[in-house]
Amino acid sequence: MKDIFYSPYQLTSRQSLNAKVQGAGRDGVLLMVRWNDGLVGFADLHPWAELGDQNLDEQLRILREGKLTALSHSSLWLARRDAEARFAERNLLPEKAELKNNALLSSVMDIDGDHLNALKLQGFDTIKLKLGRDLKQELHQLRHFQGTSFKLRLDFNNVLDENTYADFMASVPEGIRKQIEYVEDPFSYEAKSWSKVRHFAPLAIDQELSQVLHHSDPAFDVVILKPAKTDVAEAVHFAQKHNCKVAVTSYMDHPVGVIHAAAVAAELRHEYGDLVLQSGCLTHTAFAEDDFSKQIQTEGALIFPVVGDGVGFDDILEALPWQKLARL
Ligand code: MG
């Protein structure tokens, strides 16, 4: 049995500062879980209803009823990891950070030579780009990578179709195409059509991962593993069985979620070596700085432990107002 407490928070998107539409605040809750054996651990619960998650009210209602969603199941698993590390007075992140993160550029307009040089000097060697809004312009901007040593991760969030994707990739100069480490979610997953375009660049599955985890012959090369919503053991087992690589990413969530994801990534890398690619956990900078994100120590592509045990943040977590949610 365990008692679950929650504390609501709001993250403020940095881009909302310039956006015409206000109200880009994102709601979530931190969970504090106290097990019967006395261990206490923390985790984040940050639904993206836009991506098909039950919204926050639903998540809390379902938890209150003693049932779990994919998200809350993961939160409880992560909270237990945190609890055990706290009990052992151990930080979940290794002191010597080794596994790098990609730099995340949400707009291709952020790409120019100076910016790329700065990223390189900071120690980034892999860049993730969100594409699919204006293919012509994006194709044009990709030229900045010609002759650089950056590896590229392109994420289309399933907004294209097979022909549009094939046309786009055929237009990418070969030199740049070779720099593409993988293309994530070019269009909605379908084994046959993904097979047809797989020769352009390795493919990675993210949003539809849970639907394909039981498929026998996947037409992709990389599994994007988000510990915030995917069963880690199941995804790793799948990747091993089907010869895929794994890239761990955070869920554009609270700093507590960011550190949990980074810790899972470091642990998997330690255990499985080259199966695990660079991570995508450096997402807290997409939001305005708060008491939590202030404590995240980074050096270029690396994330270091936050002071404290487990995921860290001991003092601010304890000082939060916690309300009882459920006893399961
Ligand atoms: Mg994605």
C-alpha cells in the first residue's frame, strides 16, 4: 500500500513571451508517494492532452479511483526509484556525466553559422530539429549543416505523408542526408510505407511507440523512449529483440521529470552501452526559469546531479504544499 500526495505547478513556455496567443502556461502535478515500508519518493505527472494523454483532471480522477494510466504508472515507477535512492542516500544521476544530450532547435530559423559554432563550442555534436511547418524554408535552412560535423535528428511529429516525405528527402543534398542520424515520426506509422522510405535515412518512432511494441517486424531503427510514459524494461527488451537503438528523452515536463529521464538514460547507457544513443533531456530551458530549473546544473550537452538524494531538489520538494490524493 502507498499514500499519494500531489502538488500542482505551472510551467511558463518561453515562446509565449512573444506569441500572439497568451496562456501558454502548462499545468502538471508533482507526486509524493509514501509506501508502507516507509520509503518516500517524488515524480512528475505532466500530461500532453494534445498528444493523446488523458488531461490532468482525468489523470487525477483515475488515480483517486485507484487505477493507473500509462503516465501515472510511469510516475509511480519513477517515484519508487527516487524513494529507493533517497533511502540509500544516493543521487540518481552519476557524478561524472558522460551521456550527452542533443541540442533542441524548435525553429529552423534559429539556424545560422554563428549559432552552430556556439553550439559546437559548448560541446554539442547532435542537433534535433522540429520540422514540418514549411518544408521549402526548412530545406533551405538545412544547408547550414553542409560541411559541419553535426549529426542531425529531424522530427516531423507525423505531420507529413509518404509522398511528401519522400519528395523532401530526395531534395536534401546527399552530403547533408548522410549527417542525419535518424528521422523521427515522418508520418503516421505503417510498416509497409515506412519500409519504402527507410532507405533515405534511419527512422525513429516516438508518438506511436506503445501501439507497435507488440509488432513482430518493425520498420524502424530507433525507439524514442520517454520514461514519463513508456515502460522502460518493455521498450528496451523490444529494442534488443529487433536490433533497434534507444534514445531517451524527457517529456517537455517539470525539472523533476527532466532529471528522472536523464537518470534513466545514464543507467541504461551504463547497462547496455551502444544500444543507447545520446539523449534528448535538455528541455527545461524551453520554459521560464523557476526554483527547480535554477538548480539544474548543465555544461553544454551534459546534465549533472542536482544537489540532494534521488533526483535532488530535497529542500524545495519538502517545502511544497502537498495534498492527499489517494491511498492505493
Ligand atoms: Mg517526437
